[in-house]
Amino acid sequence: MDALWILASTGLWDAVLRIATPLIFGTLGALLCERAGVLNLGIEGIMTFGAMIGWLTVFSGGGLWTGLLVAALCGALFGLLHAALTVPLGLSQHVTGLGITLFAAALSYYIFRLVVPLEASPPTIEAFRPVEIPILAEIPFLGEVIANQTAPTYLALALVAVMGWVLFRTPLGLAIRMTGENPHSAEAQGVNPLVVRTACVMAGSALMGVGGAFLTMSAFNSFFPTMVQGRGWICIALVVFASWRPGWALFGAVLFATFDAYQLRLQSALENTVPYQLFLMAPYLAAIVALAFMARKARVPQALMRPYRRGER
Amino acid sequence: MRIEQRTHRPRALFLLAPVLAVLAALAISGGLIALTGASVLDAYGHILAGALGTRLAITETLTRATPLILTGLAAAVAFRARLWNIGGEGQFFIGAIAVAAVGAELTAGLPAALAIPVLLVVGALGGMVLMVTALGLRLRFNVDEVVTTLLLNFVAILFVSMMIEGPFKDPMAFGWPQSVPVADNATLPRLIERSRLHVGLVIAIALAVAIYLLQARTVFGMRSKAAGFNAPAAAFAGVPLGRTLMMVACLSGGLAGLAGAVQVLGVRGYVTTDLSPGFGYSGIVIAMLANLNPIGVVAAAVFAAVMFIGADGMSRAVGIPSYIADVTVALSLLTMLVALFFTQYRIRR
């Protein structure tokens, strides 16, 4: 019975939005890259770097929004690196992405250790404060759920709508989707697939950087190595689950976050009768099960992971 | 300016590529060291001295290279068939915990000559199970193995954590979560007195040679290569794709599991969740640096081990974070990809 009561608590839904936010940023970022035909497995490392550099910017005196911006710019730079190797050179997107992840994560830890020596406990920053929304806060249940949410969460929700609109309602979105489906016909329409892909990977990676920065600047208030904990890989799975549609990406991220928040509360409700690791495993296993259900039905962009070279089929 | 395929690929280019890639990676890392104001040559000098300066250092480097050779081989055999096994880390841990489960009591009564091979096989089987699961999901449900193997890494480590805090917990470890040590008769014999270097290195190198022969001289080797180059064409030519991939998955997962087994039996004796400082992930870099050549994997693993072991000593002496080794190794993957590109293509104006 207790297990069901958790679902009715505002605390759960408060946590759901908080857990979903970095996933929304990351999933939208990965989705944008893949819609243009480039798999970006650099996501895990880019999120780590975003988390570190966002924290570092604020720690060394910058503002919170400056921190997010720096995280986005650094994400875009890693995106540029990924795009440079995979788009004009057409290198393996799998291996390059993993290389970016290993490089970005190692670089984050390296810079972090330069600033914070090994012995010190991780220094904290003043994180984003909850936004007060006048009228909505009055509504009984909803008011409590959104009482602790910070501005980046609303930014993430707005981005879902923007991404959906751009991809499906604008000529730019058509160009992006065409590049991901068939770059040759995109080229015939006067769209340069190399430019579209590079730009999408940079923009998508910037979103991944912001998703990582949310972890250190809102969800927590300090950086520690391995804090991203596979969230990037979850995002890659969510893109498949969402069948490359932004609205479904939001649904997937919230569903996953609900699952994650629920297991955390169930864990304390059941008090040590079940090993806690089983609960921690559950989200990863849930992602795999969700993939097994959705992967067959998902409509993959036809040119995903196919490098485009002029005059080559 | 356009990119054009090379019609002739000199053999020297293939040998030169990893050398240039490593030098480029070292140069970029050198820039990162220089940014802190430290002397780059001094730092690299300390890395070399720390990894190869003394007899003890050399044996430590080779001890570190041993699991890296095995995880490198695991990635190399899988990638050759375009099977993206990124789960070396998880398979390593499952191999390790399988050995801990069996090694503490079941094989305690056996003579070493029997206990060690049994435990090594058990470890390999552990890794195999995890990889075959991921491939099964791909073949049955069309789920990309990249994502499943990556996610299973986290599941595997949590599983190990659960086991060493639960049924396999060592009651003599003062409450630390670690498994009951394997029996003495099952520890791998030392190669050199007063060092940690163990027989695992010989096993790893022998396997590298065996896999080279397997790939170059057998039907399976040709089939796995064909499946990687062009799966539809291979299927058309009569290659049983599913069965070939399954064998590749067993081999790849088995090698990663064996790495875990060897690390437990040769170095630690018991399992903790920090048994691997990313051996599985480094294996991917090593496989690529070797251009998926099993013999090259041995050399690439020694390079990575030199960086990791050397950086620890350098960090203490110069004060540069030892993460610089991870940066260099990761960078060498990216530079190697570019170098490999130029062995196949050239830029024409």
C-alpha cells in the first residue's frame, strides 16, 4: 500500500522533473544529431565536461547563466571535433564518439584535479534557486511540485516544443531531416549535407553540455568524477525509444525519471529487505527492456551512421 | 580540395600510423601540461622513469599491461566483425566475480594445475554470458548492442557490489565490501621473484598469437572478417551471420571475462568494485591503436600501461594530475582514427 502512496506524493513528482531535466537536454541533443544522420556517442563525456565546466565557471566567480553558456560552448566545441572527424572524413561514428567520451571525461577530471587537490572535499557553489511562478504556485498539488523547480527545467520543457516546431514545421527542419534520410537528395535540393550535419552535431552537443551542467548547477551544487553515471547512454537509448520524435523524447525522459524517482523512494520504504543495488540496477534494465519493445517499431533516419561523400554512393 | 582513395597503400604507412598517432597525442597532452606552467619534458621524463626506470617499475608496467592486452583483444575481435562490444568493463567484472564465487571454496581442494584452468574458464564464461545476452537482444529484438553493452556495464558493477556486500562478502575484511579471497592453490604463479608479475602475461600473449592465427588461417577468421566488411554480401556468399556473430561474441566476452579472472587470480586475490580502473574502456583504445591486429594489441597495451603506471609516479613528483594519462590514451584513439584515415585516403587539390 505504501508503494502506491508514493505515487501520490508531491515529493516524487518534484524529483521526477529534477531527474528528467538533464535527460531532456541530452536526449534532445542526441536526437538533433541523429536526425541529421550522425550518432553522437560523445554524449557521456560531453555531459561530464559540461558538468565540470559549468561548476568551475561559477566557482571561479562567473554567474549561473554564464556557466550554462560556457557549458554549451564547450559542448559545441566537442561537437565540432566529433563532426570534423565523422562528417567530412567519414570516420566510424561509434569509435569516434567513444573517443570523444573518453577524452572529454578524462579532460574534465584533469582540469578538476588541477583546481581541487585530491585531499579536499568537493567545493560547493550557490546553485540555481527555485523559480516562483505567481498563479501556478497557488494550485494545490501542482504548486508544490513546481515549488522547487529551477529555471533550466522550464528551459528544457520549452526546448521540447521549439525542437518539435523547428524539425517538423520549418524549412530548416526539413533540410535537417532530409540530410538524415537521404543526403544525396538533400544535396540535389541545394542543401549542403556537410554543413547541416556539422551544425546539428554542434548544436546537439551544446545541449548535452547544458544537460551536464544542470547536474552541478541545479540538481547538486558540486562536481565529482563519475557523477554523470551513464545518463548519456540512457539518453541514447531514449532517442530510440522516442523513435526520433521530440515529444516522445519528453515522454520517455519523464517516464524514465518517474521510474528512477520511484525506485529511490521504494528503496527507503522497503528498508533493507531487498539489496539496494537491485533498485539502482532497475533503471538501466528498464532502458534495455524499453529498447527491446521499441527498437523494431522505431523509424530510424535512413542515413544514420552513413558518411556522405560527394560522388560516392 | 577533395578526398581521394589511395590506389596503393604502402605497408610502412600502417606501421607508421600508430607511431604518429601516439606522438600527436603526446604533443597535445604536452600542451595541457605546459598550460599549468610545469616543464613538459620533465613530466614525460618522470613518466618514463616511473614506468620503465627500475626493475620493479618494469614488472609493474607489465602487470598492468596484462589485463589491458586481454580487454584490447576482446574489443579487437569484436570490432573486426563490426560487433560493437563496448561492454568490456562489465564483462571484466562478471568474469572476476564468477571466479570469486567459485574460487573461494569449490576449487579449494583441487591441485593448482587443475584449479587455475577451471577458474580461468569460469571467468571467461562469466564474461561470455553478458556479451551473448547483448548479442541475443540484437538478433532477436534488433536492439543496438552499443547501447545494451554500455548500459550492462553499470548493471554488472552494481551486481558485483551486491554480491560482495551480500553472499560473497569476506567476514574477515573489517566490514569492507570485498569478496572472500580465492584459495592459495588458485593464485597464478609469479614470473619473477619479488614482483607482482604473474603467468597471466604469458597467457595473454599466447592468446594474442592464437587469435592472430585464428583470424589469418581459419574459416571462422575469414567469416568474421567478411561479416564486418559487408554483412549482406557475406550472407549472400553463404556465411552464417548469426552463428559467426555468436562465436565472435563468445570470444570477445570470454576474453574480457578472462581479464577479470586473471586480475583476481594474479594480482588481487579478491574482488572489489575498484578492481578495474577502466580496463574495459581502455581496451577499446588499445584495439584501435593496434588497428585491430592481435599482435599489435600487445604493443598498444604496453604503451597504455606505461602511461598509466608512469603518470602515477609523475603525479607525485611534478604535481600534474595523473588523469593526464587518461587524456593521452583517449587522445591517441582520436589521432589514430585520423592517421588510419590517411592510410586509406589522400587529400588532393
